[in-house]
Amino acid sequence: MKNILSILAVAAVFASNKITAQTPTTDDIKSVNEVVTADNVEWGWLNPLRGDKSPAAGKLWGNRTKNEPAGFLVKFKKGFSSPPHIHNITYRGVVIKGLLHNDDENAEKQWLPAGSYWQQPAGEAHITAADGE
């Protein structure tokens, strides 16, 4: 059985200049109750061009490939390390299981255990690596 690490990465884009009397949402669509159980998560590759060299991504809400709020799970294989890369948005992540490192490619590894949080600023080069528990 493969040792798989999971993180929750949530990206949000806030674009609203409206003033309203109700609690604002992060998108222009009226909020609705929605539940996604673990067995109903839609899985695919985080980077389809890399195929099985890419972590798996499981959709929770939104569309991470569009400029809109989105939330998804990511599964890394033990020993995974991404090439240096950047993102065009700031994102936030929480380690659910395993250990994760996310920093400049030359930084000393800081393994984040389950329950840890990090924020990755847009445009900042970094790597993401996963290790076993």
C-alpha cells in the first residue's frame, strides 16, 4: 500500500467592491449548502501534463483551473518533490496527514506535521516536498 500524504490547499480570489447588508461571499453566486464526502471527492492529476509524476488533486468546491475561489485536497506520494515553480495566486494549505515541506528550493527542509498551516505568496518561487510519517 502506498504511503500517501494529504494536504488541504485552499485558494481564494476576492474581487468585490459591493457594499451589502448581508455577509459577503467570495464569489458572485449565492451561497448554498454543499457537502462532499470523502468517497465522493472527484480525483484527477494536479498537473495533468505530468501524469503520474504529479500529485493527485481532489475537488471540493470551485474550479482550481479558473480565476475563482476553489478548494481541493492534494495527495503526494512519499518522496515527492516538485521542481521549482510559482503560482499566479496566493494559496494556503493545511497538512492533514504525513509531513510536508514548502519553501525556497535552497532552504533547509522544515517538515510540517499534520495540523500545520502555511501560506504561499503569488509569484514566489518554491518547491513542495512530501515525506513519510
